[in-house]
Amino acid sequence: MKNRINLLLPKKQILTDKIIYFALNYLKYVLVITQIFVIGVFFYRFKIDQQIVDLKDGLMQKQEIVAVSQPLIDEAKSTDRKIKVAREIMQKQEDLKSMMDYLLSRFPEGILLDELKIGLNEVSFYGMSNNAVILQVFYNRLQKEKQFKEVNLKNIKKTALGYTFYFNLVNFKSKPL
């Protein structure tokens, strides 16, 4: 059996020797891992840049679509406004027609009109009648049926030809289209 005996004292390592030993043996692994990480980030950056380019292209396409369809949208809004105005006008005409139909269907034969004013929600007229009872019946019928919010009979005067009067009918209850 052979034994080896080393009679030399172990060499004392100084700090610089330890750093050099570490740098030569382990730092190369740290550098390789760092380079792999940097390469990975580099390729990831390519992927992100491509996504940004794709998103910009998609955004530009959508902006072009909006720019092309904007006149159509404006035209549709304009048409919608015109339709609303036309509906309002038709509703006003229908209200006026129904108000006049109602009033003419209830108007007695014994009354003669001198002046008739028709407004959007108001009808006023001056007239004459030979019989005061006809005026009373007409007034009571309008009050009873409550198609007008206000029914005013004013300025009844007896003249040589009969009775003159002024009717004011306000706020006809119309039906929506």
C-alpha cells in the first residue's frame, strides 16, 4: 500500500486568485445564460413589433371604413331628422283635422259665423244666432263632452237681428298617430 504524503504547506489563496478562479470557471455560464436571455428578449421584441404593425394596419383600415361610411351616416341622420319633422307636421295636421271634424259635427244649424280663427290648439269665432237656447245647448254640449280643455262663451249681446257672441275653445284633446 502506498500512501502519499504531502509535506508542503497548502498554498494560501488570496482574494484576486479566488476572483480569477471564479471568473474562469463560473462567469462563462453566467454570460451564456445572459446571452440566451438577451436573444429571447430580442425575438420577443420582433413579435411585439409585428403585433404593433398589425394593429396599426387594422386601425387604418377601420378609419378608412369610417371615412367612407361617414357620408352615409350623415345622410341617415339627415333623413331621420326630416322624418321626425314630417311626423310632427302630420300630427299637427291630423290634430287640426280631428279638431275641425269634431267641431263641425257638433255645430248647430241655427248659428251663423262672422269670423273664424283656427290655431294649432285653439279655435275662436264670432257669430250670431236668433235663439239664445241654441247657444246654451251648444255651450253645454262642448262642456259636457270635454274635448276642449277650456270652453269660453263671451260677449253675448242682444241686437236687432238676434244674439252676437264670441266662442273661444282651447287645447283640443287629440289622439296620437
